[in-house]
Amino acid sequence: MKKTLTILGSINADHVISVPHFAKPGETLTGHHYHIAYGGKGANQAVAAARLSDEHTQVNFIGCIGDDDLGRTMKNAFEQDGINTQFIHQIAHQTTGIAMIQVAASGENSIVISAGANGCLDENIVEQSRSQIEQADLLLMQLETPLPAVIKAAQIAKNNGVKVVLNPAPAQKLPDELLANLNMITPNETEAEILTGVKVTDLESAVKSAEIFHQKGIETVLITLGSKGVFVSHQGQQEIVAGFKVNAVDTTAAGDTFNGAFLIALLDGKPLQDAIRFAHVAAAISVTREGAQPSIPTRAETLDFLKSI
């Protein structure tokens, strides 16, 4: 029987331009390599999960596109990656979401988002998509879509024994009613600080941050630490699992690739540390390539990399 990962989240067309550094107020820069790439945190994570899964895993995606050619083209692309798009809802009189992304020469990125149809992913859409949540093994969500829908989806999942994972990005304060329904949370250092008030700089501060999440009822905490790796706290055990050093070209989808890969590895039955290692490799490959979804590797590429190290 297939394992099922349902992802609820955003769908964006990324307008990407490379710049020597991020523009300062009043500064005009000359950029290069402008292109449009498919993105959105929800979509990126769904694509990562689909490309990194095998025939024993089904990836479902709940999201909203606009009433435009771009949205329809993106939905078709998701289908080509093997994603079940039955509950991607087309919203009349709305545009598909967009993101304006600057990629600096350092590999860092700066992003501005216009929600478009993503802003219509409300509690009614969640209710219409209830079956996709109830029948899943795992539900993965982010925060680029309206919070009430995220809260409702988490409640439905919890009531049906579905494990709930939240990648709390972009960061915002979250109600305890949501946190109490999470099995796992995967912030980066900045997001962890916003949610817990603890500035995460090392193992000791990561432990303090994780304890606050645990007190809210979250069993497993992963804090991504960029090049330092990932801090994990689970059942009283805490450690940093190191990542892999590569020459970064574009980090746009690194976190999303990590999240999608990590949950696929868990559904594969891998132990927590092995699942993190698999996700590290997928994310490392992604940052060596430009764009969001174009940078996400396949399962075969990721397994080949793992064999070579």
C-alpha cells in the first residue's frame, strides 16, 4: 500500500534576477540572467517530494492558482512530476501568485511576494480538500497561505491520526491552538527566534529554543542552521547533523528541497538521522543550480551523490 504525503501551500511564478549585491534604498543595479521559474514554498516542497519519492509514495498537493495561462501551465508541470493535482483549485478573477527574487553573487536571495490566488486558500478550500488530508500519512504546510486554513487543516489531520509538519516560513507569531496540533516543526534560525524569542547561534541556544517548542506539545524539532547543518531534538535526544559543503549558486529552494526530501525519507522508513542526511544531500545539490523548482534533484541524482561520499 502506498504511503501518502499531502502538502498544503503556495504556488508562485518566480521572477528571478541575478545581482552583484542586494539593492540599497535609492540604488539602481544592473542585473543579469533574468528568467521566470516555477516556485512557491508549497509547490517547491511538493515538487521536491515527488521527484525524490519512489513508486511506493503518493504526493498530493492542495493549493490555488489563478484564472490564467501561467497557473494552468504550472498545474500541468506538477502533473508531469507525478503530483496528484486533483485539489489544486483554480480561482476565478485572480492571478497566480508571483515572487520577485534577487539572487546576489554570494548565493543569498531576497524575495518579495504577491499572493494572488494563494490568498484564497481559505477554510472553505480546506473543507473541500478534506479527503486529501484525512487519508494522508503526513501533512506538510508552510505560512505563505492564510493562517486560518493552516489551523483548520492541522485540526482535521490531528483528528484523523495524520502527523502534521509545519515549515514556519515566512515566520510569524503562531497561536498555541496550531502548535498543539503539530508533530514536527522545521524552522531556520531566524524563524526559531521569532517563534521562541531565543536567538539560535549554537547547540546550547538551539536546545533552549527547542524546549519551548516541546513545551507547546511538538514532539520533534528541526532547526536548519545553513552551512552548519540541522539541529534535531526528539525524545530527549539533541544533536547537530552536519550538512555537505558545495559551491552555492542559488539557495532559493534549498529549505523547501530539504523539507520535501526529509519527509519522503521518513515515509521510506529511514531513521531520523538518515532522513536528515538524505535531505541534506538533496538540498546541497539544489543550491548548485539556479532557480527554485528547476534546481530540485531527482531521487536517482540524490542516491548517486550519497553513494559517492
